[in-house]
Amino acid sequence: MKVSNPLTIIAIFSGVAECFATVALINLPQEMQAIFIYFVMFFPILIVVAFFIVLFFKPYVLYAPSDYKDEGMFLTTLKIREAVSEVINNENIEGGDSKSLEFRLNQAIQKNIYKIEKEHILSAVAQGYDSCGTLTVVTGYSPRVVVEVTKMLLDSNELIRDQKTGKLSLAEN
């Protein structure tokens, strides 16, 4: 059985620690047992509180690429995170600038999402998938996204469409 959920791993660790602590409690002198009982009671609570603090402030550190259905989505979230951090670091946030900052963040996110979608679609076309229908299945993107990105790639001459068959192929540079 593969356990990859962070909370499950923490629960197993905490349970094993409690078992060992209970066994150790029997062998302690009477005056130390009272102190040790408090430790045994509060240790799991401390671990759970620490977990939720990490989960609240840095949720992305608890997951590995294998936790995602498509490991490419892990990289997508990291790239988007970097883009957002870059925009925030370059901005002087003032009282009335929140709308401007929100607009710039949305632009940075959309730009990075488009770049990743474009890379996936170009990669799929290079592998021989030559229609929007097959690109939708292969990439997992919605038909609307595939059509929009394909249209942009055709407009920028990165893709070409055969006039007779309608099949897509990479433009030769």
C-alpha cells in the first residue's frame, strides 16, 4: 500500500510515536510519568497544529509531482507561482493600486498558462496528432482552449494547416 498523502504520513508517524511513548511510560519512575503523560497528550496536537500552519502558509511544499494526475501540472503551478511572485516583487503596492496589481497578476498568469498550453499543443503536433479533436484528447484541454491556442499558433505561423486534409503540422523554420 502506497501512502502519499502528507496528513496520512503524519498520522502514521504520530501513532507510532504514541505507541512507543506508551511502552516507555511503563518503565519511567513515578515522578517522571506525570510530565511524560502531558508530553504524550500534547505531542500529536503540536504535530497537527504545525501541519496546518504549513498547509496554510505554504501548501505547495506538501505535494510532489507524482501527487498530480498529470505531472506537467505540477510544473505549471510552479511557473505560475514564479510569475506571480515576479509581478509582486516588481510592484510598489499602494492604497489605490490593488486593481492595477490584480490586473497585472491576471496578465502574468494568463501569459504563463498560454505558454504552457502552447508548448503542450506543439509537442502533441510534433508527435503526429494533427487535429483539434485528437489534441483535445491527448492534452486534456477543453476543445475551446485547443481551438483558441491552435488559432493563435496558426496566426503566428508556428503551425500550418493542410488546405486539402485540414491536418495540422509544425511550420518549418
